[in-house]
Amino acid sequence: MPVLFISHGDCEKHVMLDHHPESPARLRAIHDAVQAREWGHSLVAVEAREIDDRCFGQVHPSEYVARLAALDPGEGIVRVDADTSLNRYSLRAARLAAGAAIQGVDAVMDDRAERAFCAVRPPGHHAESALPMGFCLFNNIALAAERALALGAERVAIFDFDVHHGNGTVEIFLERPEVMVCSSFQYPFYPGRFDDVSRDHIVLTPLDAGTSGAAFRAAIERDWLPAIERHRPDLILVSAGFDAHREDPLGGLALEDEDYLWVSQLLVDAAQRHCSGKLVSALEGGYHLDALARSTVAHLDALSA
């Protein structure tokens, strides 16, 4: 079965302040790199659809969705927080990003694809149930997990290897042990929320600034492999942030392209052992365009192997 590459051109219309690192150029770099490769039938491009409001479910209350809609500026730009803002296309892009994650789950759970990668923006893992922050409006990967549970999955595992902690995902599933959240991140670092919680189904892997690939791999094997065996997920979801790369301007970790290939292969292997290969991945961070493009291709190499 193919790997789906789910995206939409309207995700590039979301623009924040001038020179903002979370820019449309990120998706263009990924698309250019993917199109430069010969994938044969292993990768199939699919256009994302907007999320249905009913899918916000237990992740984002209707009052929160309405509050974001009320911020739509029509013209110009409106700030949501110090790092996050909206233009007239931002909510459409956010709804497409969330919808893509749900599409991926639908296809994988229905055996129409084995795996899926959502090349979308804005990212999502900092968005808490009722708080947009850190470039994020809706928590795409949390919405994907909720969809999987609604479709009959009993246990879902989320793995987040962004340089920043996935605080929103942890907050949303803090008291829901059917969803395990494993997050590796530079510490101490932004956002400084929900990075010291203690729950059996929340697996935190803080990393010192300067951590390189060998230490990252050892920490992931130490923390994530036993967690996977313990949880035995019916579906694996990935918050794929590539800003822990050595070349990234926003982070202080020192991963290389090969480390993203390695961690992606580890998660694909886990999916093969526990859930018939079912895995859905969604783009989070990554702000050095060349490193982002190369790392995404490495990720897709693992997913399509």
C-alpha cells in the first residue's frame, strides 16, 4: 500500500509577521525536495480537506473554535500571542492542517494506505485545548488521535521529536491513559509548560542544549522502546518536528539528517510490530529550509520503505 503525502496549496497562504520563521517557504522547500525525487508508486499525493467541526470533539471546545473564528482579521494581521498571528487565510490553513491529519487516520484505519505524512502548516503541538500559542492554532496530532479512538482504536501512541516540547498534546491527554505521549525536547527551553508532569502514559525525554545524534538515539532507545512495548498501540502518530537539526536557527540541539532517518525507522518498525504498520505523521517545526527539506525526505524514506 502507498504512503499518502497530504497537503494543500492554501496552507501557504497563511502568513504571519514579516520575516517570521514559520513561513510559506517551509512548505515550498518540502514540496520541491519531494518532487525532485523519484518515488514510483510508493508515495501518493492527496489534497487535504478542511476539518469537519464535529471532529473537534474532546480536543478543542466549541467556545475555543468560535473564539479563534472571531479573531479572523479580514484584512491585515492580528496577533494571537507574541509569536503567533493570523491573516485572512490563517484559519482556512489551520482547518486544512487539522483535516489532513484526520484524513491520514481515516485512510490508514480503513486500510486504504499503510502510512501518511501531512505536509501542512500551521503546526499544532503547542496548541492546548483552549490556548493557541507557539505558531499553533489547532492541535493537529491530538485531533488525529481523537479520530482514531472514535474509529475504534483502543490505544494510540504519539511520538514527538521536535526541539520544543509538545505541551499542548500533553495537556490534552494528561488524564487520558489510552493515549500515550512521548516527547523529546531541548530542556530548559520554550514553552516551559507541562514539561515536568508525572504520568505512566506521559514519557518525557528532556535533552541538554548541544545534544548530538548519539546521545539522542540512546535517550530514545532508553525511554521510547520500553514505552512502546508497554502500551502496545493500535496506531502510531508522529509530531515530526525537524528543528532539533544542527543547522536550525531556533533550536540548540545537534541532530543530523541521518538521525531523523533513524528515529523514523524506529517508529516504522514499532508500527510493524504492534499495529500492522499503521502510522500517521504531521509536520511540526523546522526552520532552516535546506535542513527541513532534507530531513523530511529522510523521514519519508523511512515511511515508504
